[in-house]
Amino acid sequence: MNLSSVAVLAGIVVDAWLIAFVGLRGRRPWLQATYAACALSYLVLGAAYVGTNEHVLGSLDGTAVLGVMLLANALTAILVLSLIHGETLTRQRSIAFLLLVPVPGLTALAPVAGWTPATAYDGNAIGGFLVVCIGIALAESIYARITSRLLGTQAFWLILGIVSLIIAGPVYSYEVDVLRGTTLAGANIASPIALACFALVALQADPFPISSRPARGRTGPGRIPSGDAIAFEETRPKYAVHAARGESADGRATLVIGRTPPASTPSGAAHATIPSSRNAAVQALATASEFLGSTRGGLVVLEGLADLAVLSEWAPTLEMVVRLRHVSRSTGSTVVLSTSRLTSSERRSLGDLQLSWWTLPDPAQEIEAILAQSFGGGGPRLLAAFCRSHGLRREDLTTDHMPAFIAFLQEALAELSGVVAGTAGHGLQTQLEAAASVLRAFADQGATEVARGKWPSRTSSQTETELLVTAAEYWKGKEMEELFAAADQLSEREPLFEKAKAVFVEQLGDAGESLLRAQLARLGKRPEDLNRADLARIADRASIDLGSLSDVVDIPEEKDRIRKQIESIRQRLELIVEANR
């Protein structure tokens, strides 16, 4: 076996390994199929050369080999275009695959025109087609390298792969022709280098793993307008996640992309976790475009935009946003971008894109404004008491906590039923009912409604003035202080078991209470006997037990979700312990 056969045979082995590697690691079936077809064409050319050169195979039809050469070059151009314009080619593949149209005709004309693999790069129609295919791939790669901050790194590897094919293809063919050497008869010794570069780019831009992928096809309509990218201006991505929950409940295919998986994914919504990678912006683009391409009219909520800016830098992230806007418009879908944790300069540059911009309120601030309408300056005190009783931080409050907060206010008023009576008690009850009504109305509003700017904090206070005057005359202004004190005492007297149970049930559902009672049984305690030291031990033991559970889970996204729940339970229990010192 001569040296050229050994080199080509080694390339065949590498090509086969790359096909298997991309097939197993990739998450884009259409791109994996294109890559496999391209790699197989080079593998067949190499096998044909080794077989004939080593007399393993008989004489092969030169027309068939020439046809495979044409197919390999056309598929190379299609693969490169797919790697650069993947977010659009998923819906317009027919444009790129038009490069395959001349292949059958040129192959059929080869015997008549006397074209052979040895003369493929001569000045004829075959050579012109091969040069056009490689030229398209090289030109697109160079253009992406020069103009794109997002795809600059990927374009470099594409250029390297294409140049290697050119050197080992037409350049080598011309050198052999000048030196009167033996050609490789269609085989390209640099195909392993090119395919390795293409595989690297494909995996660098591979979509994130998605949990609970919805069915393909057109999805149901939602309340958030379609066909555009919308920026949600908020301090934390509360309304972004709330919108995902509402849209998925309406039957719309929804994907949430964030740095960490939520403790409980909104029902019906898929979730993708952003890994720590410099290619995170490219992967996010691929994830969103693949999702919207398969579920037209869907919704993608990018709550981790600031995380992408940190991982991939802001310029590539901004280009990703521009590309996502084009995807949303072409698919009739919606992309929601949370501006949470972006710097002021990043917000300004994002605003320069002329996106639809929705300014949204902080739920905690609006709750305080609603309480101020009925209870004056004591609203923050009531809200703080609720947060202490439930182990919550103020910034963690969302409209989802509204039913629990209203129940807390009603329980605080019930504590005063034997103290505050008559006109004062009736006045407090009326004020509470009025506040509860406004709180429910505010919680029922979605992002579309609150984006109009009619927030409680922006409206004039509409209090029950007459009732307040009557109560003040009866109690000389003390009934409000009584209510605030009752709320404080309620948060302090609420059994630790109930606080801990609320945390476990919120994170784990109904199974959370069973887990908490099992931990109490191990301590030999009854729920009413639970103290701060026991709660700290339960936090540690629950972390260990749930951590062992996550270690046996093989699905990465489920493992991350369980770990997130463990961390949230531990932190919330620690807050409860600190608040009860």
C-alpha cells in the first residue's frame, strides 16, 4: 500500500468518526443530515480511490465518481451556508439546495463531453461548477468574518476548512498536472481537516437542551402580539416569566431561556438553560430560531439577556437580538427580551434598535401603593410582615403571591375581631375588602395590560375617607396601629412548621409536605414542637437527601432543576431561621 492510499484511508476513518460524533452530539437533525451527506460523499470518494489504487475494487465508472465529486462540492457549500445562516435556512432550505439542481445534468453530460475526475478542474463546465460551489462557501465565510461580531470565530474555522479543501483539491490538481504526477481521482486528502472544522462550528452553535419540547406545527394565538421582538423593561424578569406562564396556559408554544432553570417550570412551557460558554449567544440564537422555526407563532422569553452579555460580550449579544427580530418577523412569532441587570449603556444600545419597549412595574412597589390607598403609610409595614412570615425577600415578590398576601391580611384582621368592633371594625373590614379587590385586579393584569402604564403607584389615591374619619373618631386613630401590630404578631407567632411547609410545598408540590414530615419524624419531633435549631438541621438534611436524588438523575436539565430547588429550599429556610431569632 503506497503512502497516498494510507493517507486517504486514514482520512476515511476520521471522516467516519466525525459523522458518528456529530450525529450523536448534535441537536439539529436537518444540519446533522446535511453534515452526514457531505461527509459521506468525501468518504465515498476516498474509498473509491483506495479501492481502485490497491486493486481491491475493479475499474469504477468515472462518470459515477465525477457525480459524487459534484455532489460533495455542492453539499459543502450548502453545509457552510447552513452553518452561517442557520436561523433562516431552517425555513428557506430550498434556496440553498438549489445548488444540487445542476448535479444530475452535468453528470449525464460527462460521458458525451469527455469529462473525467482527472480533468474536473480544467476550464470546462464541471470545473466552473466546482469553483462556484467552493467560491460561494469561501465568500460567505469571509464576509461573516469581516462583518459579524457574533459569528467571527465560527467564520475563521469555516475559512480554514474551505481553504484546506481548495489546497488539496484544485491547487493540488494543477500542481500534479504541471509535474506530471498521479492524481487522487476525486479524493480530497484534506477532507478530514475541513470536516473537523465544520463539526467544531456545528457544535459551537448547537442549541441548548430543551425540556418538554412542544409538538411541531403552528401554535395557538396568545395575548402578546406576534411578529416582533419586545423588550420588557423591569428590575427582575418577573413579568417575562409570568408572560410565559400565561401564554403557555393559552395553548401557545413557549420557551424560556435563562441562566438557571426555574424551581418550577411554567406548566406547558419549555425551558433551556444557558451554560457557561463564550458561544452562549450563538447557541441562544440557534435555540430560539430552531424552536420558532418548528412552532410558528410561538413565544421565546429570553430572561438571561444580561447573562449572554457577560458570557459572549455585548456586541455579539446585540447582533443576536437583531437576528432574533428577523426570525420573529419571518415566522410570525414573538421574542421577549428581559432588560433585567443590563447596564445603562447596554439598555441605550438596545433601545437604539427601535424595538417594541414595554416598561413594567415592580410588583412589590405596586402592592405598597395599593395598601397606601387604604392604610396610609403603614402599607410597607404590612408587606414586610408578610415577607417575614413566608420567608420571602421583598424583591422576590410577584403577582403570584397575591392570594397568599390577601389571606395574610384577612388573618391579621381576624386577630383583631375581639378588640376592634363596631364602626372601627367595620371600617377596617371595608378598607381591607377594598384593598383586596384592587390587589386581585392588579394581579389579574398581564404584561400587555400593565405596559399601558396604568399602575397603582401612578394613579391618585382613592381611599375610603369617610370610613377613616369615622374610625378615627371612634378609636382616635389607634385602629390602624392595632392592625399593623396584629400583622407583626401574626408573622412572629405563625408556627415554624407552617412556614417550612410553605417553602417545601412551593418548591416540591404536595410531596414537599411529606418530605418535611419525614424529616420531623427522623428528629422525633411533632410539628408544633419545631424550633429554630430543628429547622436548621432540616435544611441541612433535606439538602443532602435531595442532593442524592439529583445525583442519580441522568437528564441534565432535570438534574439542574432539582439542584435549583435544593438551593432555594435551603436559602428560604435560613431566612426563616434568621427572621425568628
